[in-house]
Amino acid sequence: MHAELPLTSDRQLQELAALEAGIGYSSDKTIALYLGAGRSTIWKWVRDKKLPPPVKITKSHSRWSNTELLPVLIKLGKGGV
């Protein structure tokens, strides 16, 4: 799904691949890049219960479990290979 995206760093490509594989955790930035949306849209979708809430890993950092997130994205027609 990320083939059409503008140039991304190797790290971003690895994070997108992990998201597609359902491995690890993703930031709002990675999810926004994957979906072609803004970071504020990701948080709006959490408030609207379209996306699961993230896990708080530090006081200022939240991440989504890719294992939990991928099925939701597939259901929305936005995930999977």
C-alpha cells in the first residue's frame, strides 16, 4: 500500500513493512503515512472509535500494537497485502 507514497527513509519503510506484517508497534506518524492521512486524523479516528486506543509507553509517547491495528485496517479496507 505504501508504494505510491512520496520518498520515505529506510526507517520509515521498515516501520511500514512491520505495520503491514502486524509486527511490533507503530506511532501516529507511521499510521498516518501508511493511510495517507494526517496525524490529527489518526487521533480523531481514535476518539471516534474507528481505531483502537494506543498503548502509552512513556508520558509523552504512545504506540499502537500492529497486531491489534492491522485487522482494523483490513476491515476498513486500508490494510493487508
